[in-house]
Amino acid sequence: MPVSIRSLATVVPPTVLAQPDVRDLFARQPGVSRLGLRRIRAVFDAAAIDTRHSVLAELAPGAAGGRFLDAATGTLLGPSTGARNDVYRAAAGELFVTAARDALAAAPGIEATDVSHVITVSCTGFYAPGPDIDVVRGLGLAPTTLRQHVGFMGCYGAFPALRAAADACRADPEAVVLVVAVELCTLHLHAADDTDTVLSSSLFADGGAAAVVTARPAPAGTALLDLDRSGSTLVVEGADDMAWTIGDQGFDMVLSARVPRLVEAHLAQALKPLVGDGEHGRGLAEVEHWAVHPGGRSILDRVQSALDLAPDRLDVSREVLRRYGNMSSATVLFVLAEFLARATEQPASVCALAFGPGVSVESALLTLRRAG
């Protein structure tokens, strides 16, 4: 039997940040140069994002402020990495549990007692006992549930998690795996007007998603995403162009302007082992849907160019970016959730992509269908 994603659930924290409000907040910070001000306005306005979500209610206009913002002066504060991680520990667990519970509730024929494995994903905080144990305890899963955490892999983290889930199900056809990704990127925002900081401040957001993965037969009519194949390619000359490191005042992103160009230059070649080149596989032209992690507008533009896609082929990814921003590893699951909701009786191929530190190009070929 094929291994399938039987359900996908998404969750975001309640605080909604409008992009113009976040832009103006960063533009008002002390020490911003004239060049920096122009950079902030240009980058935020070109991001193709309307709204993002955050666990930091104090960032919303008119909020009382707190550890991250001095409301009286409108100045962003610089809490330590430890203080930021304290917020992660307090807020992330609830999102992990909520996403996992919602995914189980949306999976026909699957109960909490069926879950054999839990795989959690995050790169924006750490604690132990960790989110895998939060999910087991929060859902009342068996204490013998096998657990794994995929940590600090950046925006592509959902792919190795789904690969591990598929491997578990192929080894045991009765396995039911919960994959849960939660990222609280806004905990690491800080004020500066250099290009990397402005770019990350304009893009990143908080959110989570969960998938139920199993090879068990599904009830007739159930929407499914079969996990057919996966691939991974490392663009070694991009090792210094995308990085995620731990600093004294939060985690620091390196995201150079070369990344979209590197993706464009290497993507088609990276996908050949997965989809073939038209001679030894179905070929790129025969992929019906593209579920691309919306790392940013320029990333999506370069993917479209590299694969010679019609403008509407990335509409789902662009809509997720517009509504939610870049939620790191959880974001591609938001895109896949949109496709799962559109499943029809006619099977269709889906190619999912994400990019991260390395530069790593992660991919998966799926079949979107309804169970017969």
C-alpha cells in the first residue's frame, strides 16, 4: 500500500501583524540610517506579504509592551537568547499539541490510540523534555510511542521529517506517524538596518502544522497525498549564503542576495533524480501541481523562472506567503494543506520543494487523490 498523508492541520497564534505596521515599527527604531530607512521601506513593501502572526502580543499596534518592546518609546528591546527561549518554551508546546490534535481529528479512521510514532520539527527554540513529549502527554498517547525530533534544519525541516515518517510506515504498514512542525520566528526579530536583518524582519512569522502519515487503507473518498519519492541536493557553493546561528540576542539569519539566483541556477538539475528529464521519467512539464515553500517573493519568482512555469502555477504558495509570511519549516505544510483540500477523484502529481541552510534543496513527489 502507498504511504499517504491522510490529514493536514495548520495553526497560528492569535496576534496578527499587518505588514505596513511592522515596517513602520522597524523604520522608527533609533539609529536607523537614511540608507537603512530606504532599505526597510523597499524590502517590506516588496515582500508580497499582507499579514503575519506572532506569539508576541506586545508587537501589535496599541499593545502595552513588555520584554520585546518599550511601548512608551516604540523601541524594540534586545532580550537575551535565554529570555527569548523562555517564551518559546512557554508558547510552542501549546501550538504543537493543538496542531497534532487537529490533524488527528481530521484523519478519517485514525484515533489517538493508533499513533505509533511522533516526529516533531523546529529550528526556533530548544527545551527538554521537548515538544515530542508535549505531544505524547497532551494527546494522551501511549508512553511507548516512538519519538524523534528534527531540530535546527531551517525551512526545509518538514522534508526529512516526512521522509522518516514514510520510512517508518514502509517498515511497519500498521504504523501511524504524527509529524508536527512549529516555528516561532518572531522571537528572534531585532532592530538593525543591514540587509540580512531587514530581509528576515520583513519575512518571518509564527505558525505550526501537523500531518498524519500512514500506509493503512483509508475510507473511500478520503483525500490523500501519497508520498511517492523524495530527493535532496546540496548546492555546495552556497554554504555561506544561507545560515541560521545562535547569537547572544536571539538566533541570527544569514540570507544573502545570491540565494534566489543559486536556486534558479541549480533547481532543474536538482530535480532530475526525482522527476526525470523527460527521457527517463515523467519530466517537469508533466508535474500538475507545485507546492513550493514560499521563502520569499524572489524565491518564488526564481523557481517559476527556473522551471519555466506559467504564472498561476505558484498561486497557492504566493497566497500562503501573502497571508502568513515565512513560518520556516511549517510553511510548506500550509501549502500542501491547500492542495489536500482540493483533491478530486482524478489523481494528480504534486512536486513539493523547500530550501534551507547549505544551500539545501529538498523535494518530494506526491500523488493527490481520493481513496477508492
